[in-house]
Amino acid sequence: MSDSGIFDAWIEFHLPSGRKDDPQTKRWLEITARALEVLRAHPQPIDGVAPLGDEAWISRH
Amino acid sequence: MDLASLTAAQAAHEIRSGRVSSTELVEVLLKGIEATDGALKAWALVDSDAAMAAARAADSARARENNPPLLGVPFGVKDVIDVRDLPTSAAFTPFRDRLPSADSAVVDRLREAGAIVLGKTVTTQFAHADPPPTRNPWRADRTPGGSSSGSAAAVAALQVPFALGTQTGGSVVRPAYFCGAVGFKPSRDMICRRGVIPLSWSLDHVGIIARSVTDIALILGAATRRPSAPTRQDPPRLGFLSIAVKSADACVGEAVQAMGDQLRAAGASVQEAELQWPWELATATHHVIMQAEAAEAHRDLLAQHPDSYAPILRAYLEVGMAIGAADYVRARRVQAMLRRDLTELAGSFDALLLPSSSTQAPDASSTGDSALQAPFSLTGLPSMTIPSGLSDEGLPHGIQLVGLTGHDEALLAVAAWCESVLPAPSWPSLPGNRAMR
């Protein structure tokens, strides 16, 4: 399942019934999905611990 | 003397010298509020009797020497900040009778410094984004901004010399800018948050709205018990964040460019400050942290009173419940990275310079956009807006300055220098208020 699929699944699980069509809910779903997309697209920060699977990072340090 | 137009520092000076009594000042302000607040709606509650009693006590306590720095000076308190025996409603109906038994830490410090609580100013519900009833004192069809809506409108409308606000995204800097006041968000935790209803633990700040940089320094000194006065002789080195200008309306961008030119002509160095990451990374990171934390903060209350929540906040919290732990942790790691980078960049200059917001005050159906303030709530660097004249539409212009965490006084010194160069602030004339003085 893709990242956005996981978010959609959580939304199905968490949203109270009848709230999915609320205009504000739709607006926040779009904004939050975009924020998550931007965040996930950014490389994991290097904060002293090698990002899992980043062999290049390990070889550089 | 027009008592209502006195800044906090001027009022404190006049009261200390005996030329003005606190009682006179409070009486004038109460009359002004009575005349103007029916239309402005900046106050959730005015505590007239207690304010008058405190003013009389301040006048009796006045001595020739060693008066506390804000003796007899009234202030407003955003209605998410506790004041003993006054309801903290947060614009939430189930909280209308929520009576705190103690002052918040910041109110306690300001009372210790001699200041007088005039009342509670209107907040958006729980300091979030649903539009408030408050109107912009410059134009009634525009928002005063949010969430410290009443605090900004009351200070600009000369109803009170200063007021407390809170900022999680842009809730001090943006409304102060929209209303043409000085708004200051200090370094993270510079002002204690005890007794303030939380929205997002990692992002909440207590801030100050006033009518001069000198006032902000005076009030910050009282709130932190570290008195200081901003003094700067040398023109500052400013780092211009043109990446922020690109995301602003043309009219706002041009005005900030013009202010930059004016500061440069007065001797400041204004050079490009380059970020290593897109602005949207900071706003996205801020969004994920704030929404996830707000959803947890409100989880139980939302379950108990879903229909008492305003529509924007309710949907925001419900969607926030679906943000996963891994995404939240990623956002916290990126937050730390952005803090390091912005600190390094800000450290190359005396302050960073950018627009206070991406637009001037929009219509009253929203509280404006937090994109240009939120990165500094995210990273905890001190930020502030100072007014810089009016647009052709009659709405305030302003600039935003950002300093280094823990060096708030240095930022205020830069702001005081800029304030001395920029156009002198003006204040709106509301129907009824001048006639009362």
C-alpha cells in the first residue's frame, strides 16, 4: 500500500460517520495530504544516525 | 493630553511622575471601549470594577522612587490565557464558566510589575482559524487576523496600550500586522506558558502586541524579570528572504522591497539571505506537527462536545487524528534540521527581513494565511512585525524581522532602529472614540 493509501485508510478508520462529505473535512484532507507528500519527499534528515538503507551515507562517515 | 493614545511606556512614565493617575487612564479607556466595541468586538469580557479598584490601588501605592515598571498600566489578555476569577472561555461554549483559581504565569509577572488587567480579549476558538466576530479597526469588512484577534484590534484602536496573545502558527505577528500594531513572538519558552490553554505543545508561544518596540521591550522585561531597553547606534545587517517575497501578493512584496530600500538608504546593509530548502518544507512540517498535536490535545474534549466545536477546527482535529506516528516523528526530525539551518542563516546577519504576511488583511471570512509566520513558530526563533505605513487601500503595511533564539533583546534593538527609519505609525479613528476623550 502506498503512503497516501495508508493515510486514506486511517481516514476511513478515524473519521466519524457522516463527516467525510463536510466541506471543511475535504479541505483539510487535501491540505494534510499535500503536507505529508512534501514531508515524505524530503530526504530523511541526517542527525547522526544513518538513514536505514542509505549505504552511501555509511560509506561517507 | 490624549490619554488613550499613550503607549505603555509613556503611560508608565506619566503615572510615575504623577502627571496622570492610573484611575484617569482606566476611566478614559473604559469610555473608549464602551463607545467603540459594539462595532469592533475586540473584548470577550471587560472587568471594569476590578480594573478601577486596581487603578485606585496603584495610585495609592505610587511613591517617589522604586515604583514597579508598569505601575497602573492597563492591559488586555487573550481569552486562552488564565486570569484569576475571570472565565477563560477560549470562545468555546462549554468553557463559558471555566473559572481559573490562579493567574497564568505571564499575568502573574505583569501584575507583579504593576500592570492592571482590563479584561479578556476575543480569541478565535481555541486559538485556531475559525473567523472571530472582531473586525479590523481600519476597515470593518476585513479581518483583524487571528487568532489573537481582539488583542491586535484593541491595541490598534487605542482601547488599551498593550495586550497578550499566543502564537502557534502566526497568531501574534499576523493580526498585529493586519491591524498596524507591533507584534512580538519571543523565542520559544522565553515567556512561560503555564496557565495557557494548549493547542500544540511544541509550537505554542505567548506573545505581546503593543504600539512601539520600546513597549515590547518593557513588557518582555516584566514578563521575564529581565528588564532591558533596546539601544542600537549602528545600522543593522539585514538578510532579505526574497524566497518569502515570492510567495506574497505583488502589493505586499513591492512594499517590503521599498521598505528594504528605505532601510538601506538610512545605512542598513540589506543582502540576500538564501535558504537551502523550499519554503513549503517548513510550512508542511509545521502543519503536520501542529495538526497531530492539536488532535491529541483535543481528543477527549472533542469526543464529549463535538457539536460545540467551530466547523474549521472540528474538521481539522478529525483529520489530524489520522496522521500517523511515523509521519509525526519525521516532522519532528525535519523541524530540528530546519531549526539548525535557520539559526545558522540568521546568525550571519543581525536579523532576517521578510513580509509579515503574504497578503494584507483579507475579508472577514478567514483570518489570513500563516505561511510566512509559521516557520518561526516551528523553529522557535524570535520574530516580530513593525508597521510601515498604509497602502492605497488604507490597510497597514509592515515588515517582519527574525532574530536568534535567546537573543530577543538584540532583535528588539534592530527593530527599534528600523522603527526610527520607517514611517511613523498611525492609528485608525473609529466612530465615537475621539468624542469620548
